[in-house]
Amino acid sequence: MVFHEQSFEIKTLLFISGFAILSLEILGIRILAPYVGTTVSVWAALSGVTLAGSSVGYYGGGVFADYTQKKAVFLWLVAGASISIALIPLLRSALSVVAPYFGYSGGALMGAMLLFFVPTMFLSATTTYIIRIFVKNLDTIGQVHGDLYALATIGSVAGVFGTSYILVPFFTIPHILYGLTSLIFLLSFSIFLSPSLERGHRHS
């Protein structure tokens, strides 16, 4: 794979992004449960919103990456992911209004949209943008995409089991969310500041 020498940091960020997407879905059940229960419709709402957010994010990240390849854009995408994750504990209180107004099924969908669509979208957009901006040899773009999306998926698998069996039993939900926020942003900022990563160019 032809990739920047900073590939360890980049691969780690991709892994963490994949981890965070599924971690949010698992945490979503705990967050929504007091307001809308844990029925099949709640799981469906969370899964559907996660997939919808990922689809929009992958598409948007690809559009941005084709238009301009700059580390500043990469950092803004990561900042969006970090901030939106950090806001989840604060927005959670809105569910007490949303859930009764829309009912259990509708409340689950609206609550999932309110809390998880935006962070999932930004995380997915970051994944696409990272792969494009740091790939140096387009002759191996297929292999690079396959390898790195596989890594992000492995992160998602780790997010399911790590959140369920390790994080949730020992940490509060706000602590988990703030931990993910800090880890994603600090790792991304270190990549942004690295002098060995050249700034991208803008396509006309």
C-alpha cells in the first residue's frame, strides 16, 4: 500500500472513527430507553439513522475530497464529529419533550435523528476524506480503499463489543462520549500539525 509515512496515526483515526459510529449506536439504546423503551422500533430507528448518516457522510466526504484536498477541511470535519458527539449529553434532555409529542416509535426515530445523525455523518465523511487526501498513488486506490474501509469496519466491530462489555459496565455514558470526543480530536489535531503531511491542492 502506498500511503503517507504517517499511516499509523491515520489508520488509528480510521479505526477510532469506525469504533465511534457503532459505539454511538450501542449507547443510543441506553440513552433512548428511559424515554421510548427498548422495543424493536427503537433498534430500527437507531440502525436506520446510523445507516442514513453514514450514507450522507460518505457521499459528502467524497464530494469534498474531489473538490478540495486540504488538511484544514479535514480538521473541520473532525471538529464537527467531535462537537456533535460532545453535545449528545446536553441534547439528551430534549427527549423528554420529543418522545411524548411523537409517541414511542416516532419519538425513537426523532430522538435518534436529533442525537446521532449528525455525528455519524461527520465521522463517515471524515473517513472518506482521510482516504482521499492522504492517498499518494492513485494506481493502488482500489486496494487502499479496500484496506482502509476494512480497518474502519474492524473498528466498528470493536466498537460493538468494546462498548457493550467494557465501556458501559465501568463508565458513565457522558464519560464515554467525552472520551471519544477527546480521542478523535486530539489524534486528528496531531495529524493536522504534522510537518510531514503536505497540504493538498484545489481542483478547478
